[in-house]
Amino acid sequence: MIGSRMYVYKQDPSIKEPGLRSTFIPSEVLKGPKDQLVRIADVPEITPDENGDFLIDLVEDKQSNLDKLRLQFDAVHTFAVCRQVLTMYERAFYRMGILKEEDKNERGIFDFRKKWGKRLDLYIRAEKGKLSARYTSGVHTIFFGYKKDVFTCRSFDIIAHETGHAVLNAIRGEQKTNHSKEAIALDEAFCDLTAIFTLLSQMDMCEAIIAHSKGDLRTTDDFFFSCIAEEYGVDKYKRFALRDISKKYKYETVVANKKYDQYDLSLVFSSAVYHFLTEVFKDHFYPEKYDPAETLFWLGKMITEVTLGAYYEAASELHYDFKTIAKKMISLVQKVERKEYHDCLNKKRRWEIRLLKIFIEHEVL
Ligand SMILES: [Zn+2]
């Protein structure tokens, strides 16, 4: 059986004590861990057990060994989360069926490796004293900083966000990047959404989100996604929790503030996408017929496809701005809508109209 089991930190804020969980990577993972796409680059190679699994157990009574175990655990955890993001996007591309021939590998899957020209390197203890992580496209590497007992590589949202930058690099290539504030904001929005999409691609997280929100994703006072990973010390510094996109950010309001930066601007776009999710979720909320967690899981996949597809299609065009991506999302949403199988409270109201209205409301269109 190909694939590996790995232990990762369980990123569920509803669990009082941070725990571990196992996860399955359904492709071949070699010692490192590394595979065709990703490699842990700054830790002595970890060898899988005889079943091909990487089950590093953080047992507190092995004190003499604990630092080494933690380092190994972090390596496996970081590899696993990064790989989950890439696999999620490979599948979304596959379902969409929009890939150009030259972008597919022999199995018909998006060819990250060819686009990158090398593996994505992960340095999990890169920068001492720095509570930040960054993807550097020149060397195609993610560097994770750490300070005292806080390690940014332990945060699911940080790994997912930085992996999002590497995904954009594959989609667009280095030469296409323009450095306008809006272009950088679009990148940041994609990466924040990547963290949310990756959570929504896990069924147990969908259940936790439903329990937390009681099925009303529109509540703005307690944004579930911002609580992720706080147990790992990140939230202590109030710097890394996922940006709260549950409020409605409008374009003109953001740019009216003279000090706005690309991160503020990114919220306009990411919050619009998030609002689309909350609205279609409400339309499909029939707990007597469908488990709401299942509905959320399915809608999460739909919005992942539409967002990824829009960035992919925009890559071959001249313009990389809010309007271009928004229009592409509206046209792509019709494509995925045809696959709809759940009842909808408001059948007549088509998804593309709904998405158009939201982008207008956020002053993107
Ligand atoms: Zn970023």
C-alpha cells in the first residue's frame, strides 16, 4: 500500500488541550521526509518505519530525547500540512478539467514539479528570533522562523499560507508577477484563502466549524479560523492568527485610509470570497436532510475550484487585478454549479448572480 501515516498537531480550537492526530498522505513519501514535490531541508533525514509511516510520538517521559523528538515531529508535521495543500489543489485542478495539456503530468495531474523546476524546500528552523515565515521564490524555499518556545512551522495556517505563495509561483511563474499593491493583495488573499480551503477540505474540521458556529457562518464576533493554532503560542503575539475575513471590507473604504497596505487591501477580496461561502451555505442549510458538515465540505471544494481556476486562467492574461479575477470566478461558478446535487432554499437565485452581487457590494466590481 503506497502512502504514509503521520502524526500532526491537531488544529482544532474546540479541543482544550492541543493534541496530536494521524493523517494519511496517499502518495509515496521517502526518508526525509520528502517526495516528488516537497522536502524538509534542514533536519537530519528521518527514516520511515517498516510500513512506510512517520509516526513520531511525543512522549513526555522520554525527556532525554524530547528536543530531538520535537524537531522530528515538527519536520513531519510541516511536510504533511504542506503536502495536504498541494494535494488539495491537484485534486481541485483535476475536478475542474481546465488544465492546459502542457501543465499536466503523465497522470493528468497539475505538474507542480515541472512548473517549479525543483522541489519546494522547507526550512523549519530557519530564522532564530524571528516570528515570521516567508516563501522566497528565487530559491523556491519556505523559511520558518522561531523564537523561544514558539515555532511558526507548528502553525497550520502559516504553513498553508506560505505554501499558497509557492502554488501561485507554479501557476503564474516568476516573470508574470507585477508588483502593484493590488497584485500583491491578490496574492495575499489567495494565500489566506488557501489556509481556509485546506481546513474545509478536512471533514473533522468541517464538523468542528459547524459545532462552533451552530451552522451560522455569518456570525462576525467569533471567527473560527482566527482561533486556529493559537495553542502553539502564535496567538500570544497576536501576529499570526489568520486575518479575520468575516467582516465585509469595501474597496473604497480601505483605500481611503492613507496608510493602507497590501494586507488591508487583500481583505477586500478574501472577505468577498468568504461571504460567498457563507451565503451559499445558508441557501443549502437543510440539517434534516443533509449533515451540515457534509454540505460545508462540498461547498468548500466548490469554492476552492472556482478560486484556483480563476487565478490559473488569469495567469495567461495581461491583467492581474481584482476585476479580472472576480469576473473569472463568476464565469467559473456556473461551471461548477452544474454539479450541484443538494437542495437549495433559493433555487431561482443563481450562484453567479450571488457572487456578482457580493463583488459589487465589496466594490470590487
Ligand atoms: Zn503572504
